[in-house]
Amino acid sequence: MVASVAVLTEPTLVLNKHWVPLSVCSVRRALSLVCRDMARIIAPENFSVHDFRSWADLSAAVASGEPVIRTVSLRIRVPEIIQLVACERFIRPRVVFCRRNLYRRDRNTCQYCGRRYPSEELSIDHVVPRALGGKSSWENCVVACTRCNTRKGNRSLEEAKMKLLRKPSEPQWKAAYAFHFGRTKASWEHFVSEAYWTVELEE
């Protein structure tokens, strides 16, 4: 089997047997699971399910310019989604507390003035300042623009005479929080998009 290192390290979305996203693995790992009959490949255009042989039989449908893996006699389309055959596990984990997920929770919107900004123009504000015993947590951190963060400074909301748009809280898990990929594949959208996994924030 011949393929560039770049193709083999491309991300593949992994679903459990109930079509729920679990993780992301490399194309190399995905093909290994399929060849060992531990997973099936999902065709993104119609969600049909394929073992390695039936997927290889679709080689004639590989579009010109589409990345492929070549064998002596086959051109195999790179799998973008696989489904584990036996895995039923799906435990909704707690969302990791980090800058990226705080920005996602608050939708890149300053929680004081309500304006939306690019990530590089935002910062994280501790509602109760650390100097006053405030902790770095979902309940005490919000996204703030530079202007509002500077205005509040190292003071409490009461001292700064400022109000939050909403009370900060830990977001409920959704697939978009779980996967840290830089480029989302269009074929994944049905499973991991914000629209599919919409969870309204508590007001």
C-alpha cells in the first residue's frame, strides 16, 4: 500500500455503533481497524456502510484530484468517517476547562458589552479577581474584550459597577467541544457541527 505520510496522518472521524461521534484517529489507524473487521467505512455522500472490500470496489468513483491510497491493483479512497462495529460506549465527559472552550462557550462575545470579537482581541476575566480569592473555573471566568477587562481591572462587579450578560456556568458536553482538529471536514458536519449538537446556554 502506497500513500504519502500526509494522507495517512489525515484525520478520520470515529463513530460508535449508534452513529455517535467518539473521537478522531488517523487514516492509517482507521484502515487498520477496517482491515481487522473492527470498523466499517461510512460513505459521506449517502452514509452507506462498507467493509474494506466493498470500499475498495468503489475505487472507480474516486474523483480526479481526490486523495487516494494506491496498492498494486487498486486506488482506494481515503476514509473520512468510520463506524466501530462493537463499541457502544458513549459517556458524555465533562468539558475541559481551557481558553479555547471558554471562547466557544461565550461565542467569542464579551460578557460585559455584548460585542463579538476575533479571538485575538479577547481575554479571560475572573469575575471574582484572583487577588480576592477567585478561582479559574467555569463559574468564575468569562470572555471579555480588552476595553471591558481594563475597565473592570482587579475589582469586583459591584466595585466596577458592571454587570454580566449571563451567569457563567460549565457548559454541557457536545461533540464540538471534544475534537481539537484544526480543519473540519465537510463530511463530518452532520455529526459534529454546532447545528447538530445545539445546546443552549443557561440564561
